[in-house]
Amino acid sequence: MADAPVFQSPITNPTPAKGSLTLTDESELTKVSVRGAHIAVSFGTCEQRGDVLVVGSRPDEWTLLGPADAVAAVVSGLDLSGFASTTDITHSRLMIRLTGDDAARAMEKACGIDLSDAMTPNGAAVGASVAKVTCDVVRDDVVSDGREAVRSYRFLADRSFGQYFWDALRDCTAEF
Amino acid sequence: MSFVSIRLPSAGSEVIDRARPVTFSWNGKKLKAFTGDTIASAILANGDHIFGRSMKYHRPRGVLTADFWDPNLFVQVDDEPNVRAAHRLVENGMKVTSQNVWPSLKYDVKAANGLVGRFLTAGFYYKTFMKPAKLWPAYERILARFAPGGEVDLDTPHGYYDKRYAHPDVVVAGAGPAGLAAAIAAARAGASVMLVEHEHQVGGHLLWGSDDDRAAAAGMLTDARNLGVEILTNSTVTGRYEDNWLGILQRNHHIAEERLIKARAKMLIVAGGLIERPYVFAGNDIPGVMTSGAVRRLITMYGIKPGTRAVVLTANESGDAAVADLERAGVEIAEVVDGRTGAFVRSAEGSGRGTNHRLSAVTLSDGTKIDADLLVTAVGWTAPTSLLNMSGDRPVYDPAAARFFPGKTPDNVLATGGMVGDGTHDQLVAHGAATGTLAAGRAAVVQHRLQAATARAAAVDGPEPDYPEDLRTPLGRDPHPALFRSTTHGMVDYSEDVSSKDLFGAAAEGFDSVELIKRFTTATMGPSQGKLETVNTVAVLAEARGETIAEVGTTVWRPPYAPITLGALGGRVFEPVRVSSIQSYHESKGATPILAGQWIRPEHYDDPQAEVTNTRTNVGITDVTPLGKLDLKGPDVPKLLSLLYTNKWMQLPIGGVRYGIMCAEDGVVLDDGVTARLGDEHYLMTTTSSGAGGVWNWIENWLQTEHPDWQVHVTPVTTGFTSINVAGPNSRKLMGRVVAGVDLSNEAFPYMNVRTGTVAGVDDCVMWRIGFTGELSYEIQVPAGYGLHVWEALLADGKDLGIAPFGLEAQRVMRLEKGHFIVGQDTDGLSKAPTTGMTGLLKLDKDDWTGMPEVKWALEGDYPHIVAIQPTDPNCVPEEACQILRGPESNEIVGRITSSRYSPTLNRSICLGQLSPEFAEAGTELTVLLVNGERVTAKVMKHHAHFDPEGERLRG
């Protein structure tokens, strides 16, 4: 009988980012698509609720991001009354996080979205083409006590683009 | 008259750093220069003044404008052709050579063209080489040798070209005094500003002005930096498109050869200044004839003495200032010709051969002939309104000022500086500042509207600001004499060797429109892009036709403002590729990859025919992850399926699987696939690999626009599951070893059923009893993070069962043996559903389905049929797309081969094809025209399936 299954990330060669930016493979985290539920997080924004980041990805559609192997916990407490559904998309989507003061400038090399604080503030969520890959981009700055927040973006894209997408983002970090 | 430029004593105005010498080579000679020198100033400082030969007549050419637009200074730098010597900075080790000469700059054989110049008039090529057409290849070979430009080294590695997106509030094109002031004012008003300057330094004409001018430029540069203005030097706004979508070429980025910035600016300020026009007279392209700006730049910025004895034709302040600069540089002023008094230069003469050729005398309008090695002209200006033209503006000629001015621009494009009027430094700065403030105000309104309308954006701060009206005080317009052409003919377009005589000739031939004459003579079509030539072209045409310049109008300046390299345009290209979770296995086994859309798939591991045989004999597994998968949830999914598929879906039981054909509204086959019912209101649809995205869009379109009342949620999960097809007589046995909790017997889990369960310890797998290969087979869909684990488990547990992986090619052979058609290969953009032969699935008794009326209509008439075909010669495999003809002697096409392979199972060739109905009967003999022209016979088969037509294997 085979060994116990171990989650395999779509990023098989996560070579570290260049320069001052960091890339993190978060593909193993739980991701759940929720449709039609009653969630008070607006489209285009995100909100941290305990361990779960609730992202208003599209009108009447949310993506919930939580710890690995925690689908049940992530969806617990959702008001799914009426016509609502949840779909585990953990294995469908890769998730990569780009962090660093120059993260927006690095993204400018691959993404046509206006990333200014006014148009895409911390807590914003936007569907975008990044390096020609359709993905959801969530701005989720790293905030630590007593220090200035560090710019950070999470990218959710189709799993099959894994290594290509990592390499493309890494290439964007080269000049910083 | 021989002349050698010399380097002047160091001055505070220069941009070169004499403490940092540079060594480079020019046509094989090793020369020294300084950091900050352009290639042109560096060569001049070393005593050479001929840089190349003209395009058509191979006339020796020297400095004319000494800036980016100089048409005479194109050189080859290492392996890069067509480098602008008056713009590119010299670097250590640079190998610079002249181009468009043979065998050398000094002795250019092609200069013989000049002897027959009177025959090489505009239109010479069109008229001479049109006939006889059969000789064109010979003409082409010879003419190619006369093609201008440098040499491209095909072995040159592709450099790194970068791209970037930007969203500044305000982009300012041009960093002269007005542009700088505009940028500063806009930034002070709170706008994010990108300031783009064509040259290497900001300041524009202040750089070759007085010390006070340079101090002003330096002060404004400091202010701009302190205000956070992003300053891009050696960069060009190359184009303005809808809604201020701007192309900006940055030539000096530290990580890239060049960077193309795509900027969406809320406001564009065009502050391109003025470009000095050359004067048209006989001999105006002789080396030693320069514009006033050229000599001022050479003296002030690069410390170059441009001549020893000069005649200056001046009609404005720039010419007057050039006189002062020349005197300061120790150049003898032989004569100042004041164009404001009606005087002008009639002609110029040169002397000396080869690289010693140089201006020697100037004849004035009163006939006086003066010895001189330098003739400086200051006869007027061209407003480079290209970016305004691209915004829809048409410039208007003002005869009093003898130049064009902008007309009306859209609200989000403003112009300032010399192109809109004249004034003192303070007046230009004030106008620029007012423009910057206005732009910032308008940008704030645009920003407010954008922010308010964008869900993700930060909340807007207060009500929308008032939209600022344009209340700027206009700049004045200084009177200027109209000096375009002398009483003699000379060059109008230096890049293309087009003279005023050519333009007169073209006008006489009837080319009365400036747009036509441009294309006929190629005037304004060279690398200067008309910046130096357009107004002179218009003026000469007006003169030739006896019209005013306003009546002739201008050509339309289109993007790019300045030429862009193909490297920058092509540049850094993102080409996404997709792989399954099993890709590392495929690579480790040396599988031959095939690109299918964006997917990299294993075509075969070794011999695809052997892979077929093994699968038919033992058990094989293949990676079919790209197969499209859509998760459907909701009570109205059956309605949706009934609408999209031609067959019935309302009664599909849980655990059941059904095949369906999907049509577009015109009845053409759009996609096909199987859909399983996993739960009460939960379905999993599969699509073709290439159709996954399109079908998802198709479904969303129907749900969102036609049936928003239906309760269906669709989630694409194509790569959420790694799809593995386990096929072959031993597949059930193998599945039994890895599957837990599912009864795999034929009775409990028959063909066209689905189960969910655990495979190799992985929960939530979906198992389908379907058979694209025609074998007893299971398609397992595994949560992708565990795909490789299950794949390896299958291989390990199936060793004694003869397991081997098979690739896409083997799968294609087996599906063809089974007679399964592929949408897009065996069907095409005209194939309606009846063509598939699956008329039993076309349920005309349903209320409706997409394409039903068209399909019903098709069924009433003739339509092509997909049929199985076998060539008479079992070893003959007709190429796909081979034509099928009406008969052995006929050339009438009655069908085509759509798929063909050699079947190792049947030991013969097998095909699918589309045929006219009259030929589709089983047993009909066909004539197939092979690619090599041979005609072979083939026969229509009874069933689509060449192998196991009754389906005993897949149902077993």
C-alpha cells in the first residue's frame, strides 16, 4: 500500500525572490468558494475573521482563506440559508504571497491594475491579469506591532499555472 | 577648406565630465572622449566631421541639428544599427562605424548615385521597376544592395526588454521650463506626476542658454525631485491613445535595454517645445551647414568649436544668441545675414573630397560670396504637435508667426510651452505652472469619479470637486518671417534624400495633396518622422501649387512620436504554460511533450503503438487533467443541462453519468462531454480540454443574461482534480487494489456511472465508468494536491498487472479505433449536430435547447456525415485533411479525412471522415487524394467504431 498522501504544491521549484521582496507559497492553505451566503464583506474587499480571511471576490461570491486542511472549520458558522453553496477550491487554486515595500512596483511589471493606495488600498480584492494569468489579487499588508505595515499581495490563480506563475512573479522582483 | 573641430576649454555649462575619460573606436580608429559626450560630440572633438552618407545619393553628411532628430548621424554601434550619434552617449569600448557606405566612409562607391541623381527623382523606383514583373526578383536582389541602414547581426542575443504599467495622475511630455513648471505645480497641487524628457537632461533650451537659465533649470529639477515627481530622462512619450493610454519608452533603465511603460494618465500635458527648422537652399546638406541650436548645443554643452569662420542667417533670437556663442568659442563671424530684413542665403558650396568634404563658401541673396566653413541658420520653428494630433487635434498655421499652433485638444490633454506660444522665461514658466495646476485639478475630479465608482477603492473624501475650467492666460505669438525655401532648390528631407525639386516635380505630376505627396516622394517618412521636414514639405508644396500653407494643411502625425525598437515592442513576453500535478513524473520518464493550447502534455513515453497494445492487453494509465471540469450546484441544474445539451437530463439518477452534445445557437457542435450527478443538487460536468473556458463562459452567459431566475452555481474545477484514466482489461483489478469503500463489480458500478470514494488513501476522489479508449476503464479525479501520489500508487500496485503509462498519441489512436469523434477535429465551424451521426441524442420533443431550431432544419435537408473509413491498402494512412473525391477520375471534393492513424490493434489504417450524404452509406467505395497527388481507394464502414463496435469491452 502506498504511503500516506502528502499535499503536493503546484510550485515544484520555489526559488526565493530576488532582492528585498519575498515570495511565499501558500497553496496548501484552505480555500473555499462561497456563493449566495449572507456575509457582510463587500465585493472588492477582504476582512480577517479569526483564522479566516474572507474575500469578496465577485458580486455574491466570496473566497474564504484559512489554515491548511480546515475546510469544515473555515465554513463553520456561515449563514447558508436560502440558495447558497460552498465549494472547496483548495486544490483548484494556487496561492502565492508577495511581500515587501516594493511589492506594488514589482507588480507593475506584470499587472495593469492601478495599485495606488486610493484605488487598491489594504483590504482590497480585485480580479486581474497578472503575467497573463487570470487571478484574484488580495492586498493584505503585513502589520506588526510598532512597525509600519509592509505591502503584501496574495494571488489566487489556477493551480496548473503554478511554476510558471511563481517564476514570472520572481522575475518581477529582480530589480528591487 | 579643411576643418578640424577642437575641444574648447572647460566651462561650467557643459554636460561632459572631463575627469572621466572614455575610449572608443570610430571606423577602426581608437579615440578618446569624456563621459557625457554623445557619439557625435566625441567624434567631432577628435577632428572628424563626416558621419555617413545620405540614403539615395550617398552625399557626405555631417552635423545638422546635433540632437535626437539629426537626420545625418546614424551609425552602427557594435552589432546595433541605426544608432543616433547625436543622442547616444559614448561608452568605454564602444565600436562605432559609419553605415550606408561601401567600401568606406572616405571612398564610397555608391556615391556614383549622385552622378545620375537627376534620373533618381521621386517615383523613380515605382516607375522603373514595375515592369516587366518577371524581372522583379532580379531588380530586388540588386536594389537590396543599395538599401540604407546598418547591418543586423542575426546572432545577436535578444536583450532583456522590460515592461511596466503606470497610473499617474499627470504625465508631462517634455521637461523644458514650461514642462518642469507644469510638473512642479501639478505635484504641489497633490497630483502624482511622471515627467518624461526625450533628452538626457531636463531643462530643454535652458541647457544651452545663459548661466541664469541653467541655474533655473537646476532649481526646478530640485523642486521636482523634492515633490516626488517621477522623472524619466532619455525617455519618450511615443504615443497617445484612447483615454490617455500612453506609450512611454524608457531607454536608460538599469536592468533592461529598454523599458516600455504603458501609462493610463488622468491628464496629459504636452510640453514638447519647438524644433528648429532647417532652411532649404542649394547645398544645404553640405557638412558645415547647421541649425543655430546645433552650434549652441555643441559649444555650450559639449565644449566643441564647430567651425572657424561662420556665416549666420538669423531670423530670431536663437540665431542672435548663436552669434554670441560662436564669438565666445572663438569662431570668426564672417557675416550675419538678418532674415528679418528680407536677406537670405541663396546657396552654399563645398570643397574637399571624401571625409574632407566641407562647406567652403556661401552665396547670399545679394550675390555676395563669402568664404566660410560654417553656415548657421535660424529660420524658424516647428511645433512637434504629434501627441496632440494623436488626441484628435489638427494644428493651425499662423502666417504671422510662420509656424503651426495646436488647435483644440480634448479636456484631458493640455499643451504648454513654446509649442503654444512665445514668451520670456518667466512667462513660459507661469504658463507651465498654470497648466500643471489645471491638470492636477482635472485629475482630482477624474480620480474622485474613479474612486467612487470602484468597489475596491478607498472611500472618497468629500464631494466631487468642481471641474476646473481652462482660465490660463495664453502666451503671445512673436512675429517671424516666413523663411522656408531660398531661390534655389535644396534638401527638404535629409533622411530620404528628397529635395524641393522633387516636390515641385511631384506637384507637377498632379500630386496635389500633402498626404499623397508624402507617400509618393517619401518626404517626412524617414527616421526623423517629419519633425524637421513636415513644415518645409508643406511650404514647398504650397509654393509649387500657388497656395497658402494653411490651404495645403499638414500631414497627420501618428504614433510613434519617435521610432521604437522592435525589442521594446516585443520585449518581455509572458507566455503562460499549464501543467498537471503529474508533470514531474512525465519529465522524469522522458515523455515527449506536446503543447496543447497552454497545456504541456505527454505525447508519448516511448512507442505510442506499444502503449496502445499494452493498454488493450493489460492496463494503462494516462494523465487527462486538462479535461474541462465544472462543478454545478443547485436545484435548477437539470434545467440548465437540458437547455445546453441536445438530449434529456431531468431524470438522471444520483450516481448516473450521461453523455451530451452541446450546440451553439446556430446548431453547430460547440462541445461534448459527460456529466455526472454526484448528489441531490450536485453535478460534475466535463468538457473537452480546449473547450473548458469557453463552456464556462457559455454557461455563465445563459445563467446571467437569460435565466437569472435559475438557482445554479458554477465553479470551474478543471485543475482542482488531477484526472487519471485507468484503461484496459486489468483496470478493474487494479482499481480494486487502490480503492476503498466502493463496490467495483459491474453490477454495482456499471458503465456510465460515477462513485465517490477513497483512492490510495486520498478521500473525495470521483470515479467514473466511462471509456474514451473503448476499454473497460475508470476515470479517477483526484484532489490535485494528491494527484502524483495516486498516479505513483497505481503504477506501484499495477506492476504485476502489466501497467504502463500511455500518452496523448496512444489515447488518440484508441479513441479512433473506437470511433469517438473529437469536437474541432472531426467537426468544424460548420458542423451541425446531425453531422455527428448521433441523431438519437437530438431530442426534438424537448421544449427547447440551444440550437434546436437550426438542428431541426438541418435534419430536414442534407448535411455532411461523419463516418468511419478504411483504406483498401491497410498500410496506407492518408494524412488528415486529405480530400475525398467523387470518383477516381473526378476532381470534385465530396469530403475529407478528419482523423487517421495506424491501428496496432487491427493492424491496419483507420480513419474518420466527413462525407456528403450520398457517399456516407456503409460499403461505399471512395477515392482519397493523398498529399503526394496519389489517389487511393477506401471504404465507408458500417459503424463509427473500427474496434468493438458493440462495446462489449467497455461494458464488461
